[in-house]
Amino acid sequence: MSAPVLPTPVQAMVDAINTADTEAFVAAFTPNGFVSDWGTVKSGPDGVRSWAVSDAIGAGARMTVLSSETDGDTTHVRFGWSSRVFNGESDGIFVVEGDKVASFTIPPAH
């Protein structure tokens, strides 16, 4: 089974997490980009960096995209996550703007 094919900006964000590259993670987002993690929103470069440090790269995260579906500028994924903060599977919604990620949303699990 091959890995899901993601839009280039989304793949860049995933790669940045998996290579522990905070600068590449921040650079993957638009200047007004944001991460919304269960309703907590971190926006702009400082907010995105803050989330990367507290919940992703700084927590030793590894992200494995299990499935994806892209429609226009929106990609829905199911991903596995392993870190010192959370371990398990989640859904994610990416919105791409040009060659950058405009938003990455992890909706609350139901």
C-alpha cells in the first residue's frame, strides 16, 4: 500500500514535523496561517511556532498520514500521531493558499 499523495504544501508541513524542523514548519504556512487544535487557535508565524514547540516538534511528534482526500484547496486527512503530548489517530483539515498552508485544523474527536 502506497502512502497518500498530498498537496505539496501539506507534505512540506508533515515533513517538517517528521524531521523536527521548526523553521520549515513555520515557513510552510502563509503569513496569516493558523493551527486550530481542538478549538485552540494559534495564528501567524509566532502562533504557528508556539504550537510546533508545545504540541508537535518540541514534543517529539511523528505524523503518519493514513488517508487523504483533496477537493479544491481543502485536504481532509486521517493521521497517526506519536508524541509526548498525544498518541493515537486524528482527523485533520488543511486549507492551501497558493504554495503554502493557510490552515491546519484538528477538530475535536466525537
